[in-house]
Amino acid sequence: MTRIAFIGAGSVVFTKNLLTDILSFPELKGATIALHDINPERLETAGMMARWTSDQLAAGAHVEEHLERRGALEGADFVINAVQIGMHESTLLDFEIPRKYGLKQTIADTLSVGGIFRGLRTIPFMLELAQDMTEVCPRALLLNYTNPMSMLMWATYKAFPNIRSVGLCHSVQFTAQQISNYIGVSHKDLVFECYGINHIAWMTRLEVDGQDVYPRLFEALEKPEVYAKDKVRFELMRHLGYFVTESSEHNAEYTPYFLNRNELIEQYDVPVDEYIRRSEANLDTYAETRRRLLAGESFPLKRSVEFGSLIIHSLVTGEPRVVWGNVRNTDLVTNLPDDCCVEVPVLVDKSGLRPTHMGALPPQLAATCMPHVFVQDLVVRAALEGNRDHVYHAVMLDRLAPTVLSLDEMRSMTTELLEAHGDAMPEGVRMSRQAVPV
């Protein structure tokens, strides 16, 4: 029977959603679900949720709970990673220290300074996970949902090229649905082409019944009630000619155009510190979910838009599908660097995953992605080589930080973040709290 390990299973609602997707397939009923979390209470809660979900779907899943990671991984066919290293406390550091220097952020989990430090504290975990997989489940497929997606995937396939892995996100699916709503068509009728890097992938083709519907999206941009829903992305489309994945709140911090002046923040309705509010809400949601489980209450079950269950089902049954995945660039996007992490369509069936060669992005779109690719490269090098200087280089070359801070300010801020995160940083990068800036 199929064995699926959930690493970071204490993200209980996300675990429930993925399990609902997986166990809804008749061919995956009876699967072994091996849950791992380092927090005993969250692990217990995840176990309760997994058993409840299996019972509701009459799936007959065999649910295991493991505080020790290797026990969950032993013999796994699939490994789903959804950890958050440092949890809410580290998120606060990623926001509060830059804010002291005048740098505002919105989500800070993928790019910008917060994304850099989330990457630095998560890459060591990814390497440990990959090492464990090499030893106890070398044929398993790693399905990574943790951000910063590109940095984590790049570090993993660079350090462990024999581990089969793919990074999964829902930004492409959600963006297609949003575009369909903006132009008034069913998302099932929208044919699209999308590729780039995670959270900055571009809809290079939009068609309905063989007709280009980009003109309709540009018309929608001019409607105040539509424009107000997605101001940052519509402005990027107005100037670059194409619509980008992920939300306006994400893209506001991926570019130098929207967060460097208060009047721009107000003009484009940029929700500063948005992820702090989401993180606090997630803590409340977890507490309420545990209360309801203990009280014997029920939860809604419906299929999500996540690709994970589709990949598992296709590999088990052979049913062919197309998903979007984050993978190593092996000449897939020809005007982005070789070996960087790109997001492209991936064909999946019983024989495995085959990323699609997409060719060149329009030059202005590749140029928008390129600065982020080089920052990601510096973060990966910092972590794998233990090169602290590259952390400073990455912050200096971020697209947002230099619009607000001087070189000296960026260096001082980076040093303070390194000190605050302490032992969570990779070996060679970590800095004692008493260290003096160079």
C-alpha cells in the first residue's frame, strides 16, 4: 500500500485539506499516513484530524504519529513537507527588525529580507530531511510546500541531486481563477500558458475558445471595481504587458515600486505587516480546530486546488496530468540561468515527472525575474558554503531594501537579524548575539 509521510503535520488545516484530496481517490484508500511534528500537542491534533478525515471518507487509512522524523520517513513512497521553521516568533523577528530601520514588508516569506532569512533558517532543515530520505526512503518523491520555495528547492537539488523532488504552490491555479472572474468566464474555459519563477510566473497566453482574451483583461483593468481588487498586479500588467502570479500583497514587496513611500502604500492599498496578522490568525485557527476535534465537532470537507494529491494519484495509477511545479532549470526557461529554480508545467504519469521546455520569457519578464534569481543564488551559496558575506550581498541586491535603506543601514539590519536568529542560521553563517559587525 502507498505510504505518505507528512513532515510538519502540525499545520493541521493544511494537512486536512491535503488528506481530503488524497483519500478522496479510491485507489489511495487504505494508504498509510505517517505524521511527523516536533510539537507533541500539534502532532496529536494532526493525528485526530487525519483519523477523522479518513473516517468521514471511509478511506480506511492507517494513521501513524511520529515525534521522530526518520520513523515517519521509513519506507515512504511520498514525502510532503510543510514545516515552518521558527514559527510565529521568527516571523516577528523578520518583520520587527527591518521595520526599526524603516523597511516595510507585507508577507516576507518568499523574497525581500524576510524571505532571505526564512530561507536561511529552513535550508539546514531541508538538507537534514534530504539526508534522512537518502538513507531510509531513497526512492520517495519529495513534495515541498514550504516557502521560500525557490531557495529551498535549489538548495535541495544542488546538495542532493539524487533525491526526486518538486516544489508545489497554488499561485498559478488561483491566478487563473482570479483572471477568469475578472473577465467573466468560467475558469474551466480558460486556456493559459504560465512560467517563470515561483510567485513571479507570468501568464504569457490567455485564451477562451481559441481567442486571445488579454484585451478583455486590459479592459477589466479600467473598471474601478475590478482594479481595486488587485491594484499592484494590474499596474504591473499595465507597464509590462502580462499578468503575474501570486497576489498584489506579495508582489508589492517583490518590486521597488509600491512600498518605498507612504503615499504609494496608500494609493495601491498595500497591506503592510499582512503576514503577522495571518500568522496570529493561524494560531487562533489551530486552537479552535483542536477544541472542535476534542469536542467531537465536524469540519467541511472539499477538494482543494493543490497539486499534491494529483501527482500522487498519477504516479500510482498512471493517469496522465499536467501540473505546475518548481524544478531545476535544465534549459526549460532559456533566458533564465541554468540550474536556478523555475516554475513550469510538468507532465506526470506512472513513469514520473517531466518538466516542460518553455523557451524564452518575453525579455522584460525575464529581466523582472533575474534579480531575484541572483539573490536566491546568493542565499543558497551562503547556506551551503557557510559564507556569511553572501547574506549581506543578498540583502544589498534585494529589489526592495535598497529603495529605503543605505548600504550601512542594510549591513546593520542584516547583522541584527543574524544575531537575533542565532543558532537557527546555517553553520558558518550564524553569529553570536555578542558579535561585533565587521
